[in-house]
Amino acid sequence: MQLSLILNIIAFAAFGAASPAVRHRAIHHERQATPVALAPRATSTALCPSYNGKSYVDSNSVSYAVQCHYANNGAVIGSSSSTVNLGQCMTACDANSGCSVALFHTVVNMCYLVSSGGSNSYNDTYNVGVKSTTTSSAATSTNVAVTFDELITTTYGQSVMLVGSISQLGDWAPASGVAMSANQYITSNPLWSVTVSLPVGTSFQYKYVVIATDGTVNWEQDPNHSYTVSSATTVSNTWQQVSTASSATTTLSLASTVTGTVTATKTTSAASTATCTNAPSARSCWGGGYDINTDFDDAWPTTGKTVTYDWTITNTSMSPDGYGREVLAINGQYPGPTIYADWGDDVSVTVTNGLANNGTTIHMHGIRQYHNNGQDGVPGVTECPLAPGQTKTYTFKATQHGTSWYHSHFSAQYGDGVLGPIVINGPSTANYDIDLGPLPITDWYYASVASHAALASHTNGLPPEADNALINGSMTSVYGGSYYVSPLTQGSRHLVRLINTAVDNHFVVSFDSHEMEVIASDFVPVVPYNTTTLFIGIGQRYDVIITANQSPGAYWFRADVQDTAGCGTNFNNGNIKSVFAYSGHATETPISTAYTYTQRCTDETGLVPHWDSYVPSEAAVVFTELTTDQLQANNADGSISLYWQVNGTAMDVDWAVPTLEYVKTGNTSYPASANVIELPTEGVWSYWVIQGIPGNPYDVEVPHPIHLHGHDFYVLGASTGTWSSADASTLNYDNPTRRDVAMLPSGGYLALAFETNNPGAWLMHCHIAWHAGDGLAVQFLESPSTISSYASDFDSQCSAWDSYYNNKPQYLQDDSGI
């Protein structure tokens, strides 16, 4: 596979100075990437999708009902790592007398042997076979797969449970029943479905119940349904209207007692976390069979709900810290409107470019955009810029939950205002009472970031110093302004969603006299831990819980730029603060004392993902190295141009001809300056080392926040030293930190891995705007033969941009374009 290699981030004149001297291309080199393929799964591939929903007879003449991309939640009684496909997993199940379900994990090639009583639910990394007949002498009972289909119209957030008179259906207790799936639900056919493994000859009664968003349990009307198991089949029912005389209503929560009101009822003292209701005392819960234990890379709900937003970007004047300057604002506000959605919602954002002399795009930072690459919002990669006066609608499904932000990816434009928070409600790893919402922190410049970026690209000196910083759009200065105030309720636990939306500044945040309980890094839930200070790099997010357990009063929240450590400078450093005030103290000026710490530009350690996962580390693993350095080139007119290179090339995209245009037309002659790295094979692990090296002619080595689009990556290790192949054995492959932004230490290396399971052209870049604008980026072209997610307005958007850009625009592209 041919590679043109490089790394990058964001910078360019948005509404600032005209284009300076012509940029000079550096020589690029090519390297070979050698990701490790997973073990062969030929038989499994033949079973799925060919046998999906059908019976398959294995080598022991045992019949199984096959469901592709489904998992079973029955009790695991054994496992085998020697199998390489679902067929072999079935054979292993035959040899275990208690096994009724063969469950095969297609990513790690692990076979799980499951006893009877479980139900199947959608999960795209598993294939499952449920025994329907048994002729193996090792088997002691005959189970068959019975699918229950129920037509019932539900509203957003509701879930449906199957409960009945046998233990497999919960003994009439809704909390112990079987959660049904709405994966096939549409308005015209509101189908809920679940497949259960049941012994032949079993007779039972059953009903369906609807769990409301507040935990209320609504039973369908009498009579009970009756059924005797004889063979694998599908049982179809329609909701029996609830009778006010006979229906039962109760509140379902963790550790509650639920009593049905139909015959043969039984009480239970523990509710399944997959069916309980999200509440202050049960934040691990969600609903519909999903909870904090659901890895959102594997499965997510489908709510059927679409949340919509309508934005217009205009040039306006604002004074967030008392100093007036031009701001590129969304709907006249900064930060822009927060996108709020629930896990599994569809999100639709219509953007109108009301800027007179600039293009724009919107990138949903950290959003996986699973099989939705055309909506990633990167000019020159996934789309052409949105021309002045044009309108575009971005759509995505909220397959993840947690905190993030959106921003323009049109050069350094986000630094002048085009950004805002994203909040996707979902389960969490610790309980809290009050969600205080997002708290974005950014550096702030009185001259436009666009003009700073243009000058920085041609200056032999330190990067621009920020004039101030803003916390949720507010700060004080000699010109006025005010501190942002967050309310605290005595004795309550408050969720705070921290986001670094800066151009150049990295922060350590702290909350005087209070600890922070960290529960998520970027989108990924982590095992909770307490800290008094927290490093947050550009683009990173942390969900933290603050308990109001101190004497009522007003306390400083501090965001310190790590200037002495070398990752940003700010004129107002030491006074970048907001106020957290207990009830009745909102107008007080805090007198609290800061925690002491040592400045640093390195990531938090000990970030343990809640989902226990591992990255293959066998001897065949080969890391591909990407070096990054600064080149200072002399121009013919005596000026200089700065480039941040990856493997000797600085990214420079063509806004008018995005990478997806090449893919769409079958043209594989990608420009060397596009820094395209092809990853043609799906379902393989790829391993990368990013190494900082001395520049030319000066040794400029600084930390870089590295961000990958389209994926979380696994952070296997980082060091201030020089990488060697021997370092591979020292890395952490066992449940390593997982996130979408990680710090590359100054002069050191960062080792990463991710799986190629999301076709598209995905940018990986430094999130310091000056560095991105100077070319520190690559794009991974992943499985191009299967990319099909082009935006419906791809061609018309590019045509409009061509018409605008070829008609003497005021500003021309002067940087990498991203």
C-alpha cells in the first residue's frame, strides 16, 4: 500500500489579512503501513449473513438458530480462544453439557459458551447460534430459539419487556424479564422483537409491559398469552390495550421491589441494570436493554427521535471580557448554541453561511460518524467549503454519549467564534444529582485568530500570546467583563462537563477546597477517581463530579495555562477563573485558596476505561512510525514560511477537490500534499507511533494534542524518549486508555492503535491551530472501496464553492486548509 505521510491541525485567514507569500512544498517520503489482520474467519463469514435468521447444522449434526450481529445475555459458563469462527464455537458448545448458546466475538475471536435463559439483542461485534435440536451425547436437554414479535406504538424513551410465568421470562417480575429490541421499529410497523432460548415442551403464560421514561411499568390488558414450546418459531402478538381496572403501575429502579398484578406474581429485590431507569441514584442505568455496560462502539439504542437545530453564522461585535472585537458568531452568540440529544437520537443541524467573505464547515468533534464520513465537515477532505449565502444540513446518529463540542474546520475559523458544546445524555459510571452542563474553556485574542495565524506562519519566533481566556464565554479584564457563576446546592453532587476549545492554550483546572471525581475522558466512561487538579489538552473533555460538601460560600474555579511547561502563553494567566457559588452566595467574591501543583503538558495517567478491552499484542504487530518536525523555509523574496511536517510533508488540501471526490470518481492519484495514508482492509488493527524529531534548521520540539476523526484510539503508551521497536513490548495492551485526543510529549513519542471498522477519509491532526494550519496532519483513507456515505449535496456544494472561489474572492487559501 502506498503512503504519503503527514500530520496536521487548523489555521488560516478567516476574516483577516490577505494571502502572504506563496507557500513552498517540502519533499515527502513514503513508508509502508503493515496493520495486523485478525485471525481468519472463513466459516463465520459464510454463516453470516448467509444463515442470518436461519438454522445451521454443525459438524456434530446439532442444529442452531443463527443471528448475525446479535449477542446473548445468558450466563457464560465457559469460553474458548482456540476457535476462529462461529461454526467452531458451535462445536465447542456441543461438548459442554450446559451450553445452549454459542456466542462468537468477531473482533477478538473468542467463543463464549452460554447456558439457557438468555435473550438476543443487537451487537455488531458478535454472531450467535442458539441450539434448536441436540443429537450430541454431551447435551442433556433440547432448547429451541423462540422469537417474540410484538406490535406496540411507543414514545421516545420507552422500552418494552417480555415477562411471564417461567424463570426465563422473569417469573412475572418486569425487572427480571427480557428486554426487547426496537431495531426494526418504524412508524408504519412498530415492531419490538426478542429471541429467547427455551426448552422444548415448556408451557407458560406471558405478557408484554411498557417501561416509561420515569420508570412506570404499564402492563397490557388481560388475558395472559399462553404458549407451549415445540420447535423454533416466531410468535407474533399485538398490544392488548391497557385496562384501568387490571393494569399495574409501579416505579422501577435499582434495588426496588416490583410486584406484578397478574396471576402467578413474584417479588424481586434487584432490578437488572439493563432495564432500570436513569436517576440520581442510578446513573448507570439507561433503558431499552442499554446501560453503562454497553460499549457504544458495539451497540447503541435507536430512539426514532430527531433533534433539529437551525444556525446562521454571521460577523458581529461582542465583548465577552469587556473588550469589543469582531466575532464570527452562530445565531449571534458565543459560545454557539449547545447541541442537546439523548443517546440513540438522530441529530440534524442546518447551517447557513451568513459571512460575506468566507467559507465555512462544521465538524462534530469526537463524534464517530459511523459509516457517515460525508458528514464529518472537513474542507478538502469530506466536502468543499460552504460558500457565502449557502445552506447545508449536517446529520448524524448519537451512537456515543457524553460531552464534546463542534467547530468550524475551515482553517483557524473556530478561534474567532464558530464553536459550541455538544451534550449527549446517557448513563455514567457514578451517580450525581444535578447536571450543571458544559463549561468550555478557551484562549481569547483581541486581534482575529485568522490574522495571528497568517503572521505566525511567516515569523521566526514564539507563537502568538493570547490576550485572555474565557470560561463559558465570560472573563474579566482591564476593560470590564465578569466571571461566569455556576450554582451549587449544599450536599448535592454536581456533574460538570469540561471542554478545552482553545487555539493554543492547554490548561490545568482545579476547584478550590473541592475534589473532582473524574468519570469520563473525551466520550469514554472511566473507572471513577478523585483528583484536585486536572490537565486538559486542546480538544479534550472531562466529565467530573463536584460534591458541595464545604462551608457555604463562593469558591474559585481556576484554569491555569501551562506556560512554564511549554504548552501555551496567556497575558491574563493566573486570573483565568470562574465562580462556583453555594445558594445565597452568588454575588460574593471568593477568597478561597488554590491547590499547589507542578506545571506539565502531559495527559492524565490512570484513565481506565469502564469497558474492559484489550488490543492484540502478538509478535506479528508492526508499528508504523510518523515523524513530525518543523521546517523553516526561505522564500525568494526574503520572507520565511513555517511548516509542520509529517514524514517530511506538510498537509495542503485542495478545498475545491476533496478526497472524497477522488474516491467517488475512482481516481487514486491523490496529491502528495494531501498526506493520504490508505488503509484498504476492513477489520484489521493498525498500530502507529508518532515521534517528535528536531526541526530544520532549528530544533523546535513542543507538545502536540493529537486528534483522530472517525474513531477513538487506544493509547498504548507515551514517552519523552525516542521510539525503538523494543519499546513495543513495554506498552499497555490490556484495557489501555481510550479517547480521541492524546498528548504527544515534547520530543517524544505517542503509540496508538485503532481498528479499521469505519470506512472513510479520516483526518488525524494536531489541534493547535497554528500547527494544523502549517500542515501537521494526515488523513487515513479507510476501506475506500466500501465508502458510500457521500452527502446528498456533495456535488452542488462543490459547484457553489467553485462559483464563489473563481469569482475573485477577498481572501484566498493561505494555509493547509483544515
